[in-house]
Amino acid sequence: MFLKNILIACAVLLLSTSGAMPQMNAGQQAVLRACKPDIAQFCSQIPPGGGRIKACMKEHIRELSEPCKEGLFQAWLRK
């Protein structure tokens, strides 16, 4: 349960970043690369903006791939 809460918090922090990829730091870019397949699989029909992708990812937090979860966790540790 604790790890799930950490992953959700990481997803919220990292997916709330707006703007183009060059404006992201290296850790955020790595998470985006790791989670891109998950976003495509679970949230491809969700229009971006207004936090909709972030909400979709939170709904699927248990289904995310291990690389995505690990990237989110590592990014959270760096903060």
C-alpha cells in the first residue's frame, strides 16, 4: 500500500509537467520514455490537457509496466 501511494505521488508530480520535452529535466525525460508505452496502452484515447492523462495513469497505476513504475520511483527518490 505504501509503495502504491509513492508511485501515485510520483506519477502525479511527473505527469503534471506541462510543455515540450526539452523543458523537462533528464529524470522526467527518462520517466516519459519508460512510461510512453503505458500511456499509449492505457490512455491513448484520452485527449491531453487538463490533467486527463495524469488521471488516466493514476487509474491504471497497478497495471503499469515495471520500467514505468521503477522510473517513477527513481524520479521520486531524486526529488
